[in-house]
Amino acid sequence: MPVLRRPAHERAVELPPRQGLLAAETDVLVVGGGPAGLGAATGAAGGGADVILVERYGFLGGNATAALVMPLMSFHTQRPRPEKEGSVDLLRTDHGRGEPVIAGVVSALIERLVKAGGAIPPSMKTGYTVPFDPEVFKAVTLDLLDDAGVHFLLHAFASGVLKEGSRVDGVIFETKSGPIVIRARVVVDCTGDGDIASYAGAPFEVGRHDDRLVQPMTLMFRMAEFERAAFEGYVKAHPDQWRGVHGLWDLIKQAAAAGELELPREDLLFFATPHDREVSVNSTRVTRVLGTDVWDLSHAEWQSRRQMRQIVAFFRRYVPGFKDAYCVQSGVNVGVRETRRVLGDYQLTADDILTARKFPDVIARSAYPIDIHNPEGTGTYLKHLPPGESYDIPMRCLLPREVDGLLVAGRCISGTHEAHSSYRVMPVSMAIGQAAGVCAAIAAEGDTLPRRVPVEAIQKELLRQGANLRELGQPA
Ligand SMILES: Cc1cc2nc3c(=O)[nH]c(=O)nc-3n(C[C@H](O)[C@H](O)[C@H](O)COP(=O)(O)OP(=O)(O)OC[C@H]3O[C@@H](n4cnc5c(N)ncnc54)[C@H](O)[C@@H]3O)c2cc1C
């Protein structure tokens, strides 16, 4: 039974007040069950460690399921193709079409999703993204952890750490059963927000260099009963009004003039899903809010849910193909793009990405562009890597400064605001997670600190687990 077992009464240890009950001890503790956490847990278990994954919600997937963020963005190098006006290809995002630069646990997940009828594999037809069904994602990721032998605990929110000197040796969780502690040889922070690193006192940055503003939040939602043929008819008649996955400028202007729509973006953006009569809408926008501030989060939920109501009404009233469509589901929470970026032994930069830089301590690769939704208002800044190129993510970005026994993975690793906008996407977060898990397993086995694990050992195990690292013999 993979669910973490309740500690037997005789084995339960009362820790000092405010810490709680020692619930378990393990080699590797992964906090957060999003893309990075799933990668970390399977990477660590694959490396032979005893692993516990703890998640605050009652299901896995992080943004993929809680925030209905989809599709999995392309993890392929880019080949130029001009954005075509009037194309109704609801998956053509123009980010991929070359060679895949990620494999490993990402490929394993996609294979399972496709087999379960919950995803379309990446191809020219999908713009090399992977549209998936979030409910199938929840089920399949439980299987992924079960098969890897990972124990998990749900409904547990990490609220603090135990430290021995500079080393994190346990995490405190708030639960319905009261506070509990899980001790571990190595902890992997996959909270997206770098919660564990910040509790441990690791330094971090937030937002843009000059004003600390982060990318906006977006409440995603799914609309069912979409009639594709009618929408295609509109786009054919108005080819200047739609480009791949976004547009409808004139209809937006009409609705705004009628006082029926106050859109915080310049256009509407939505994607196809594996279901013909459904689209996934990415069009609400709340700026100047931070996802580690409970007041900002409350404000963003309030604002984005009102925006969603307006957008749904706009679709039904103005957009051909949406007359009978309705919102079937919105995210459990507003989607948070950017919060803490934990400072590590190296900080990845925009220049590293745009010059497709290679590092000797590569542990994952990405070819996704710089993609910044304007932190202040309308507009999205996109800048691609050179065609056919990818960049390396070095192991040093996963090692927080001033703290030991801890790795960070996913969107909270060490990088600038601009670099973060590229490596934050789900396939990359998952590949980074896998590397963190592998490093944690090796450190736990050798009773050493993650920082002391030779990178060659991590790379060797990652390759054994099927990860796609560039040919390591190549000059860095
Ligand atoms: C609106 C929006 C649209 C996006 N579009 C795309 C897209 O189309 N394709 C794409 O690939 N990427 C997209 N992204 C980016 C992507 O979703 C994230 O960057 C990615 O999910 C990061 O993965 P992660 O595992 O680091 O963090 P998350 O997905 O945020 O997962 C973190 C997990 O940790 C849990 N957690 C957090 N704090 C605690 C705690 N204290 N205790 C216990 N558990 C905790 C959370 O519940 C969650 O399950 C989008 C993001 C947003 C917000």
C-alpha cells in the first residue's frame, strides 16, 4: 500500500512542542506533487532510495491539475515557421517542430497518458505540445508513483523545517491530524514557490530586477460543447482575426464598446484538448500580485473569477462556435506563474538561454523560448533560441546557497526573472525534478550532502533512467 502508513502508537515519538509527531523517516522527502515533484519522486525511487512525496492537495499534478494548466508545452527545438493568420490550428504555438530535448520520466508520463486515452502525443498536428485531460493526469500520476514504489501523503501542507546547523533534516506539515514531522536524509523542495528553501533561510529573489514585479496570475478554465466547424467558418471569413491559438480582436473591441468585456489581455488565448468539443481557456490576467502572499492570492481569486464570468458570457454571445458552450471546470486555484527564485550555486540567465549555452554539469535541457506575460498589463514578450538549438540547465541551479541537505526543483530553481520564464514550463520542470531526485538518492545512499555528489554520477544515473542529456563528450 503506497499511502504513507499512520505511525503505530508505540513507534510514535512526541517531538518538542510546536513540532508535532514524528510520522516517518526516509531517505528522500519530496515536498510538492506537481511536475517537478513527480519527476523528483520517480527519479529518486529509480535511483534506489526510499521516497516519501507529500502534497497539500488531495491529488497530484500541481499546476497541471489544480490550475488546469495545459497543454504540456513543446520540449522540441524550434524550426522557423511564420505565424499564419487565419489558421485554426488550436495547438499551433510555434514553439517546437525540431528534435525533442527531454525524455526520461516525461516520456514515461506521456506514454501512460496516451495509453489511458488522456493525451495526444506530440507531433506536427499538436504543434509538438501534449494536450491532456487533467482528470486522467490525476489518475495516471498516482499509478506512476505506485509503480515506482513511492510512498505519499496527501492533504499535508509544509509549514516549517527542522535543521541541524545548516542542514535541513526534516519538514513540519500541518494536517487534519495535527502537525507532523517527516525526517529525511535529503529533502527536495518541489513546492514551486521554494517554501522549504525559504523556511530553511536560503536566499531568494522575486520578480524583475528593477521593480520586483512577477508575471501575472491566470485562472484557467475548460469550456465544453464548443462547435469547431462554426468557429472555423468564422476564422475563414475573417482570416486576420485569428492566429493559431489567439486572436478575436474585433469581437473584443465590439464587446468592450458595449461595456460587456473588460479584458486584461489584448486578445483571447485558448487551446484544443484531447476532447473535440472542448477548449482550455488561458485569458484571465491579474497583475501586481504575488503567489506567496495570502492577501494577494485572495484578491487574485476574487478578480480572476469575475473575469472568467465575463469571458464565458462573451464567448457565448459574440464568438461563433460557442453559442451553447459552457464552463465545465475552472482551476482549484488561480494559476501562479512566478514567485521565489531560490539563489543557487549558479544563476541561469537570459543570455545563457538565448545563446544556447552548454554546461559541464548539465542535468536537463530545454529549448522553450523566453515567454514573459507582461507583469504590468497587456502583451506577452516571446524570444526564441536559434533554430535547432537547446540550452543546458546546470546542477548548480538546484543547490540553494547557505543551506545543505536540500535541493530545489521546478520553477523555483536559481535563475533570473527572464530565464525563469523559459524553464518554468511543465516538461522542463519535470526533467529538473528527475535530476534532483537522482542527486538526492545518491547523496542519501552515500550519506553525503547533495552538494558533494559528483555530477558525473548524477548524469550516469539520469542516462540510465532514459533522460535526454546532450552528448556529454561534446565541448561545453
Ligand atoms: C496560467 C498558467 C499557464 C501556463 N501554461 C503552461 C502551458 O501551457 N504549458 C506548460 O508546460 N506550462 C505552463 N505553465 C507553467 C507551469 O504550469 C509551471 O511552471 C509548472 O507547473 C511548474 O511545476 P512545479 O512542479 O515547479 O510547480 P507546481 O506545478 O506549482 O507544483 C507545486 C506543487 O507543490 C504543492 N505545494 C506548494 N506548496 C506546498 C506546501 N507548502 N506544502 C505541500 N505542498 C505544496 C502544490 O499544491 C503543487 O502540487 C503555465 C503556468 C500558469 C500559471
